[in-house]
Amino acid sequence: MSIQDKARQRCSWLPSAEVPEGPRYKTLANQIATAIATGELKPGERLPPQRLLADALQVTVGTITRAYREAERRGLVEARVGSGTRVRGMQADTPDFHHLSRATTDSIDLSLSVPIPNPLRAQQLSAVLSRVSEQASELGSALDYQSEQGSQRQREQLAAWLTEQGLATDAKDLILTIGGQHADYLTLQSLIRPGEAVASDALTYPGMIAAARQLGLKHLPVSMDREGMRPDALERLCQRQRIRLLYLMPEHNNPTAAHMTQHRREEIVRIARKYDLLLLEDGVQFVRSELRGTPFYQLAPERSLYIFSVSKILSGGLRFGCLRAPGNLIPQLCAGLRAQCWASPGLMGSVACEWLGSADSSLLIDWQWQELNARHALLEKTFSGYDFLGHPCGFHAWLHLPEPWRTSDFIDQAAQRGVTLISPEPFCVGSQPAPQAIRICLTPPAHREALEIGLNRLAELLAEGPRLTAPLV
């Protein structure tokens, strides 16, 4: 039996004997697309190894590699180190947000980055709604169609509040958005063309990954360390690829909790100017002014955009925020927003701005800050001696698992002990391999006592080590 025949027998899928029209790799990518559309290839199914398929088709490995890359560029498949190239399904196409409803009632949920539950939120919202309902002029304005950029009054209120927090800005530079995720998507859709490249930390916010993927953008990972994105790795990438935009979380990376120093920010700006990159800074994880570094829009105002949202300080359900952008980009962004949804909802903006501007919000934010301090102290005490990274204002910490732990085993065994965690897979950009590390969210439990129980269970699990499994035979 020939090498080709043996290879064909071992392949889980083979393309039809179609006569190539144009480059062979594009024909193969088209055949993958057809097989997925007809159901011949199912979501999650692994494509044959490249060498094996090359032998079966009597083509070079390079041809198969290009075909798989073309299929990945089209969003048909996804390559992961160690698991090959698989057909994208619902979970592959969209980073896993399904954990929002996954924790059981008897499990301690440490998987979500959400504001700490407090009855004050509902009480304050009730009072805010009452006050807004009594303001006839505000209600009338909220019920009208808004401009693409958003209500002038609300932008002025938001600009004043941000300036008080040490984030000096002007209302004319703001576009009101339906939360931070909307600002991510709006920026990419309005300023970046399909097929162009954007870059971010190798581990980053799943919403950004989803937005880039949905828009057909090439999303490239940049290596990180404990200070976040490495400038040397970014410069090497820029020398090889034409990058249009760089997405940054300099204050508190999600999921690694890395915080960028001033020197590193200046290095990123130097590279951005050298290679003409737009900078999109995600400031949704609110950090107090005394702990915050210089925002990129102050370091490089001509090329920097900044995202703010009330999700982490008031409520994720409000879906209200803003995008600060250079004046020359405002028209493009407004045109994009108009095409998406016309404008952000005026009533939601009225509620959020009334709440932010009240003494109530300061009370709530201060309480959350103090509670976060206490929870981080608890984390540091519980995991003393282990390699982890956190931030005083952060909702989560990043724990590197000691050998011989593997993340999947740790998550499974934690679940058996009544603690819910999520895999780092949704945070991985492109083919970046998932690290043997875990994000631990400190904020979902309403009571510190429940958090302490959950952390202790994880510490006990670490101390015991993974359970041995029977060897494969």
C-alpha cells in the first residue's frame, strides 16, 4: 500500500477530487467551507493533521498550512497549540460568556468579574429613577431621538465626572455608547477594514476577541509579562505585520491583572508613533486616581481612544458608557454608531448620569473600594507562597498553578468541591496556548465569609495536588 493510500485511510476527512480553480490552497479552503455548510464537517471536529493530509492529497505541507490559515482567516476553523485545527462552532466562534448562568446555587462562584452584590445598588437605583421621573425637561429630552454622539447635557455631565476622577476630558471628545463592549465593536467596525490586523495582549478581554472575529479582522497576540504587553515583542510584530490598532488594558489586564508602568506606556507610545498605530485603551475596570497611571490619550492624544463604562462601579445591567476619541475620528465613529443603532438610549443616559452625579454613587464606590481592599488582603493571606498577581482595585487575581497541576484538572476538581471557575481559553488570542493559570474573581460572593470559604477550598486543593488518574494503555 502506498504512502498516499495509507494517509487517505487515516484522514478523518478528505476533500473531493475537485479540479483546482486558481491557487490550490484556496480551493482547499473553499472545500472546507462547503463541508462545514453541508454538515459533513461538524462544529468542534478536528481537521486531519497537515502532514497527513498533504500525503493523502500529494501536495506540499505548505499548501495545507496556507489552506488552513485561509480557512481560519474566514472564521471557519480555529487552530490551537496542542489540539490541532478544529471547525468553529458556537463555543469557538464566541468566547465563552455562558458561565454567566453556569454556577449552581450550592456553588461558590469565583468565575465572574462583576460588581460586589450590595442591596445599596437597588435602593440607589430606585431613588435615581424616582428623581429622574420628577424632572419633566429631562424626561422630555430622554424621549427624543438623540444625536449620534449622544446628548450634549449627558456628555457634559460625564466629562465633568471623569475630570473629577483625574481623567480630564471635554464633552466634545465623547461619544455615548451602550457600554464598553459596544465601544470596542464601534471602534473596530468604524476604523478598521475587514482583513486588516489588530493586536493586543496575548491574553485579553474575550469581548475584544469576539468583536475582532465577528468583523473579520486579523487579531494578533503580543507577548506579556507582569507589566503587561512587552514593547520588544510589539516592535518585532510591527516589523513583520501591518498593524492598524493596538488594544490595551494598562491598569488591570483581564485576566492576568498585569499593570503597566509609566516607562512601559511611554515605550508603547514610541512604537505606536513609529508604526502609526491607533491605541484603544479599555478603562472599564475603574481604578482610583492615586493608583492609576497616565492614560494613553494624555500621552498620545492624536492616536488614542479611551473606553469608560459604569458596569464595574454602578451596574452591568445599565449598559452605558462612552468612547473618548481624537476630534478627527469623531465623524467616522458617529457614522458607524448611526448605522448600528442610531444613538445610545437617552433614558439610560439620564439614569446613569443622575446616579453618577449624586452623593449616592460616591458612597457606593467608596464602599466597594474598601471591600475590595479587604478581599485582596484575604487572597494574599490565603495564597501566601504561591505565584499570583492582583491589583487593589481589581475584581480578580491571576494564579499560576504549580506543577504538576493542569488548569482543566484544577477547574474540574474545584467544581467537585463547590467552587466555580472558568478556563483561560476564552482569553487566548488566536493560537495562543492557554497557560496553566487561573483567574480567581473576588467579587461575585455577596459576603466575604463565602469568599473565604471558596478561597480556602482552592488553597486546600493546591496543597493536596492533583488526583492521580489511571495510566493510558
